[in-house]
Amino acid sequence: MPKKIPLRQCVGCREMKPKKELIRVVSLDFKGKKPGRGAYVCPDAECLRRARKSRALERAFSAAMPDGVYDALEAQMREGGDG
């Protein structure tokens, strides 16, 4: 029996993709009370632009997202690094 591949939805393009193909954006949790809070985005600048335009990360985390977060994500995508 084949192993089940976990799928997650990209907040930019809204497509379901294998979890390993996506970048997980994790919210800041200063009190340590929010287990598993995260949103996924394709490693594609266009998906990140869509997520930024639709404010998808803000909705996912119920918090304002500074522009620096988007800029840092885009820079890491260009470099192809794990940060």
C-alpha cells in the first residue's frame, strides 16, 4: 500500500500540493500557546505576490504582517536557501 502524502493549500494560488513542495510560514507566538500555527506558500514569487495582495497571511494569523516579512520571504526564494 502506498504511503499517504500530506497535502497543504498554498495561500497564494489556493492549490493543494504536497507539503514538502511548499514553504511553511510560522507565526510569532510569544506566549507559546499556539501549537502548529502556520501557513503554506509555493516557492514561487508569483504566489507570494498573490498572498500579499489578498492579505492571506494576515488572515491566516489574524495579525498584521509587516512588509519586511514578505520582502525576506521573496529574498530567500530568490536565493533558494532554507534560511
